Amino acid sequence: MSFELSSGRQEESLSPTGSSTGERKAWMTALETRFAETEPGLSTSRKRLIRDILDHPEDNYFLSSRALAKRYDLDPTTIVRTVQALGYRRYGEFAADLRSHFLTRITPYALLKSAVREKRSVAGHVEHTLEMDIHNLNDLRAKLDVKHVLEIAKRIDRARRILVVGVDFAAALSNLLAYGLVSIGYDAEAPVGSAGNLHQKILLLGPKDFLVAISFGRCLQDTVDSVIRAHAGGVPTFGLTDSDKSPIARFCDSSWITSIASPSFHGSYVAVVSAINAVLVACAQIHPQRSLAVLRRKEEELRSRWYTPSLGKTGNRNSGKHA
């Protein structure tokens, strides 16, 4: 679990259709890469075994060589020799790459299935989730480099427009960042609606704009396509993701890696929200007087949106009728 700045835009020709060899390789995990390189020399039975392990990492990543052999009704030596045929010296090296493969291919279903396997009580699952949230936040605090926060804040400040792309569960994160930036005077937006609407927004961007992409694990297709299209248009890109092997980290100009590890089926966004808050604080403090002026104007024009109790009412739902 880490929080770091990485640079990962691919030099190969990229296209959202996946036709580029360079893009295809960028999506592959270390285990997939080894399999692709050794596949021509593998027997049919070994190819079938490796494909099944790769297709179901959530069922296999935690198994020992003996347990994996039992699952596939094979002799343990067959598993070891197959692993060696992929170029691994020890089963432990293979298991580590299989776990990384699982993490980059993770889905809400896989997360929940893995959590259910742990046989905790409901209360135990809740406690475990809170523990992981705290751990992720502490990890962020220990590894956060304030210089990187300032660099991104300055890049946002120079941009004409900022587009924040996050879909599904990440939509709440993209809305938080975009709305916060607008609140202090930046031209920012988190597009909603169809993939077509998102695509049109990307086409309006240019080199003077800035795209922030937020996605984790396998990463969602629409978000990754947005980065690739922005790259094609010369738009600077920045990503928030959870692995330097993810498509977001690989395709963005730079990215922050922050853990969302959690037994929750949707992941833990506690550390990600904290990272976003750090960016918003930095952006607000770059031009504090402008930030204050925008917030003051908003407060004066939208004063009526705050709750004001009506005269003659206590506001207590259980107080009963007044005489």
C-alpha cells in the first residue's frame, strides 16, 4: 500500500479500440506477460491450466502449491513444473505475481467473494473494514510528499479548464474534486451521463487544459479511454489510482498511487478523499484572496440555501402540537 508520484504515459501509439500492440502490453500483468512469452513452448494441458488460473485469480491467489494442485485434481509436482515452465524459480514468486494479477483484475464481486471466504462474523467484518480504513490513511500520511501535492495544485492553477473523470463508485470522488475546485474559482467539471457525453467533453479539451482521471483495480473502460483520447489531443493528464501497474498509472503523464484496500466490495476511499482534500487545500492557498472572494460571493448570493427554523416551531419532531 503506497502513495507515490509515478510517470507512466506510454510512448507507443495508443487507441481506445485496443488495436495497438503497445497498449495491449501495457494492460498485461507480469504473469500475463510471462504466459504470453512462454505460451508457444507450453503443452496444451499447461496452457489450459494457466488460462484457468488467470481467469479465476480470486479463487487461486491465496492457495499454496498443494492446495492449488488439489483444486485442479493434479499432482503438486505438476503445478511446480508448470510454474517453472513459465520461468519462475520458486512457487512463491509465481504466487506473488498471481496476487498482483488478482489485485489489478479485482471487481466488486471478487472483493466480496474474498471477504466472505474469511468466515468472519458481521461485526468482525465491520471492525476489519474500519481497521483497513485507518491503515490506508496512516499509510497515506506516512508516504505523502507535500511537494507532489504542490506540483499538481500548480498544474491545476495553470489550466484553462479542468475535467475530472470518474465513473461508477469513483463518480463521488470526481464530483468532490470538481465541485471543490469550482467553489474556489476554477473552471472544473466532472461530466455525467453517457460515454458519448464524456467523449464529447474530451474532444473540447486542448493542451492548455488538464484532465484528472480516477479509477482503481482493473480500471473502468470509459475512464481509461478518456485518458487515451486526451493524450491523443495533447491534453496533460493526471491519475488517482491504486497501482503503478494499472492502466491509469500507465497511460497518464503522472499519477498518485494510494491504497483502497478493504474487505468492502467497493473498496476504501478514505485515503483517496484525504488526498483530494490535500489538493483542494493547496489550490485554495495558492490564491487565498481569490478563494475568499469567490466563497464570499457564493455565500452572499446563496444565503437562502441554509436551513433557518420557522418562527413558532421548535424543530423537534417529537415535541407534539403547539397549543
